[in-house]
Amino acid sequence: MKHIFSIAFIALTAILLVPTTQAQEGMWLMHTLEEINEESMQNSGFRLDADDIYDINNASLKDAIIRLNGGSCTAEVISSQGLVLTNHHCAYGAIQGFSSPENDYLTDGFFALSKDQEMNIEGFEVSFLVRIDDITDRVLANVTKEMNEDERNEAIQTSQNEINSEYADADVDGYQYEVKSFYYGNEFYMFIYNTYRDIRLVGAPPESVGKYGGDTDNWMWPRHTGDFSMLRIYADADNNPADYSESNVPYTPKRHLKISMDGVDQGDFTMVMGYPGSTDRFLSSWGIEQALALYNPSVVDVRDLKLRTMKEHMDEDLGVRIQYAAKYAQTANYWKYYIGQSKGLKALDVQGQKEAIEARFSSWATSSPELEAEYGEALNLIEAYYAATDATAKSDVYALEAGLIGSDITLFAVRFGRTAPGLFSGDADQIAATKARLSGLCDDFFKDYDMATDRDLFINLMTKYQTDIAPENLPSFFANVDKKYKGSIKRYATKMYANSFLVNEESARNFIANPSEKALNKDLAVNAAMSILETYFGSMESDAQDKFDRGYRLFVKGLREMQPNKAFYPDANSTMRCTYGPVGDYSPADAVQYDFVTTANGILQKMDNTDPEFVVPAKLEELLMSRDYGQYVDESGELVICFIHGTDITGGNSGSPVMNANGDLIGLAFDGNWEAMSGDIAFEPSLQRTISVDIRYVLWIVDKFSGATNIIDELDLVWENEAVEPSETSTISDPAGYKE
């Protein structure tokens, strides 16, 4: 382990700043930081330059930040040997995949004590951002104001195809190229990535650490969750991406993060880099009305039934609990999110705020004939879109939540049914490729499939679908249920699970080996799934979608023109962003004040070994009671678990590094706070907080609890002042409020 003691020069302006606990709004693109954000960041305490964050010619912080699996999460490189840190819930599926009743890594945790113990994660990949190119002018070169939406989209697609071909033809490094649209089709950028495919699991704490608090504490503060896991990137002998091989070696990064051991204080500068997935900050008042009345409650209602159905089976069988652990967690996460979002939208009167913005826009857009000619129709188009889709908004949710992603068999049948026609093409190469793809689908599906659980999910969710949605909005297979099965989903399911070749691995693989077009067309699972898919994609009229696309594009373009001195950031879309803000407490309600850190004392105070969400293993309890915190203790003698800070994140930022003013790692972002669940639509500075696990707790779990000192030895630990390096053990003997 390398101890690096640096005494950083702190500019006089930073010393004189008065810390603020107001959160800082903005998910900023990397290539705009120097122009838009550098001065603001430095005035807030940042000690580096924009080039230290994003530089395409020299190693910069962006070279240590990675996208997991196309943007599901974020991670960061923390050693010169390609060691990667991300959230426990980001690697949850991988941990589950290695688990069994005999080796239950979900419950017990796992840490490789040497590199030969690290386990390859099939299908896992990480991508490094190489650079961002502005291609807006080229994409829109042949677009005119007179074009309708179909013509505009065709012109854009033609330009994008030409640009993609040029990048692909010029490629000599095996990079990946992705065009992304921003500001509702007003700007376009090319993102260039380098993707590594040999990723291995290095370590993960037990669920009692990585998921401490479970669904009860999810989205809540105070929090005491050690939400982290560790991976390693492997490369070929030349440090290039390669498929898994025992001959591959640990990746040598251009840049890795040093780890600060100084912790945080009120008002400290923090910065988060990562891949936020999706926000709707430009959402209209009509969009909010539809979300509150139709979309959000429908998602919550369907997912509630799905969770109850899964849990019944998971509680009865350990094997099923392991198989469905990741599915349950994914379902529960956004079940609770939409409950909180609706509550926040109402409490903060976000619809009223949006109406005020729209009123100002309308006044501006009609202030001259030229403006009215370009922007006068924008709000009318948006309003018309929601009026046209209100009738099907609930049924669309059900088609997705109860149908396509409700039971496992439905989505599997969609994928299988859309791929299988290649078996009957008559082309030997296509047939062979189709068989390989179908075999891969079977590999992924059956390893986490339990027929009894899935059957109950299908019956319960389809019965709810049938009951809650008007007949004219139901998929066609429900008419077949009425005609042949006396309206009983249970009868349909009984026959489907008895006869479909998709519900059993052996019969599915037999079909691949000996395909029958007649059997495919008659299969009840395929018929149900395809009719749901047709309903889901067929409910949106092209005219309504055109209103949405044109209305929002003009509205956002006009807003930026109306406020030329305001720096607008685009909605999140799984591209790398930077956000910054101060560490700070907050007041969620009258007479309630939340501190900005939690400590190990809270783990013991919440401990309840009769509740699976609040189990504290005996070894962890012993360590916490002895206060054996070593070098990870803070200056007051406590072990800090989590902290909150005012940065702007959302889903996809899970696993993002939290860095201090020097760009050193201080924590790992994993959640937002309950009171600000409306934040994806409207940012509230006084309430918005990012919840992060303190890096010192992460290292304490790795070192003291798990004994993986080999991992600690890889890291560059930084103290700003050697004099404050802590002693090995705190001796305060009474954890606050804990009684045996």
C-alpha cells in the first residue's frame, strides 16, 4: 500500500468562500466544462482545471471513469492494475450468477485473496470514453423548417448513416461509435468508446452490508449501506480489449483515482462523474398531469402485485430466492421510486412551476411575428399529444409492466419468436447463426427461471391486466382467452405451461435442433407475447408521436433562445456527465434536521437479526462493538458510513465516484433522497441530496471485515497532512444508543 501525503495549496478565494448547503443543479457534458463550468467550479472550491477532467490529448479524470454494460451503472478505476469500484447493486446479477445454495455469495460475500481467485463475469463489459465530437451541423445540414417530421427524420438518418460510415472506415483502434441526440433533436454528438470484455469479480460484501436496510431504507436518509463491489479489467498482452482468456493480464489504465482518507465536512466541494440514464427536466405541465393521474400509479400498482408474487416463492425456497434476487431488487427499486416521485411532484407543486414557465414562454413566443411563426405552435402540439395519449397511457403501462416484463416467459417468448423465423430461411449460414442466437437466449433465460414462480406471475399479472384495462385496449390474445378458455387466464396458463416448448429447457433446445414452423405459430406463449408486443408498439399513432417530437423540440429550442444568458444542460441520456455541489445537511420537514453523515453507531441501532433487511453478522457486530476502526477512523473517533451532498444525479449514476476538490476519491454514489424523488423532473436545491458510501467504510469492510489486505495494498491512499493520519484503533467504548 502506498501512502501519499500531499499538502495542497488552497487558493485565497477558496478560503474566503462561505459554504452553502444548497444543492447545485446540472448534469454537464464533458466537452463544455471549460466554457461553461470551470469558473463556477473553481469558485466553489475545485482546485483543478477543466482539462484535468476532460482532455483528449492527455490522461484526465475521464479516463478513470467507465460505463458498465452500456450505461446501466458507472464505475471507476482505482488502481494501476485495473481494479474497478462500483455499487453492490450494479454487480448484483453477477454475484447472483456465481451463487448457489452451497456457495451463497449474496448472503456471505466474496473477496478474492489473489488474482487467480477472481471470477470471469460472462457478458459483462466496461467502456471508456475516448472523446466527444460535435456533429450537429452535419446531421442537420439537409433539414429545413418546412419539413414534416417524417421528412426531417429521414434527412437526419441519411446524414447519420454517412457519418457513421466515415467513422467506421477511418477506425484503426477497434473503437465503438454512438450518435446521441440532445435537447430533443436540436443537437447531435458522436461519442467514441473503447470497450473491454474480460471483466472479473474481485469482491463484494455480504448483503447484510451491501444491501443493509433493504427496501425499507431504499431512497431514504439516514442510510447505513455499504453499497459497493469490486471488479477487475483484463486485457491482452498489448493492453487492448480481448475476449476472456487465462492468458489475459490486468489492464493498465491511462488514469486511476487516488483515494482520499480525509473524509468530508459541511460545505466541502464534491464532484460526481458518471452516466446518468434519463431525466425529464423539460417535461410540460400536461406531462406531469398524465404522470400523476395515470402513469405512476399504474406502474406502482402492477409492480406491487409482481413483488408480492415473487416474494411468496422466494421465501419458500432458497434456490428461488437466489434465482430471483436481482429481478426482485430491480422491480422494487422503481416501484418505490414512482411512489416517491408522485409524492414529491405534489408536495412541491411542480405542475404549477411548469405552468408558470409555459406562461412566460407563451408570452415570449407571441411577442413578435417572427417568433410566433417559429415557436407559436410548440405548446399547442405538446398539449395535443397528451390529450391524444391519455386514453391509452394506463393500458400502455400494463402492456409493458404486466405483459412484456411481467412474467419471465413473456419477454423470452418475444425474443424467441422474433428470432426463430431465421430457422426457416433456407440459408445454411443464417440457420446456423439463428440457432446460436436462440441457444444463447436459452442460456440466459433458464439459469434464473423457476416455472412455478413464473406461472403464478403470468396468472396474477395477466388476470389484473384483463380486469383493469378496457376490452378495446387489450391485446388480441385476451379474445382467445374469452373464446376458448371461458375468460380464465388460469385455464390458459395451465395449458400453456403444460404444452409450450418454451417453458422447459429441454423442449426449447429440442425445438432449436428440430424446428417446426407450425409448432412456433401454434405456441401459446409465443401467441400471447406477440399480441402484447403488437399492442404496446401499435398504441402510439404516428400523428401523436409527431406532435410530441416537434412540440418538445421547438419548446426546448425556444426556451434556450428566450434565456440566452442561461447555461442549459441537456437531459440525461446515458452519456458521461459531470455534476458538482457541496456536502450539506438538510431539513426534510418542519422541526426535522438531518446531519450530513452517518456512523457505525447507526448500524447497531438499526440492528434486528429477526428482520432480513437489518441483519448484522456476528463478526461485523463484534468489530463495531470493539471500535476496531484502524486507519479508517475519522477525527472524532467514529467510522463514517455514508454522507450526503448536493449534486445532481439519477439512475445510471449508481457506482459513480464522488471526488473532492483535488479529484481524489472520497465516496461512491448509490442513491438519492426520498424527499427529492421528483428531481428527475424538477431539481429542488434545498432538498436534493446524493447519498454516497464513504470510501473509508468501503476500505474498512475490505480490510478489517473481509481480510482482503491484498486489495488495500494496490491502492494509492492520500492524506492532505501527514500529521492527521489516525491511530490504529479508536478506544471510545459506548456506541451511541446501543444496548446489548
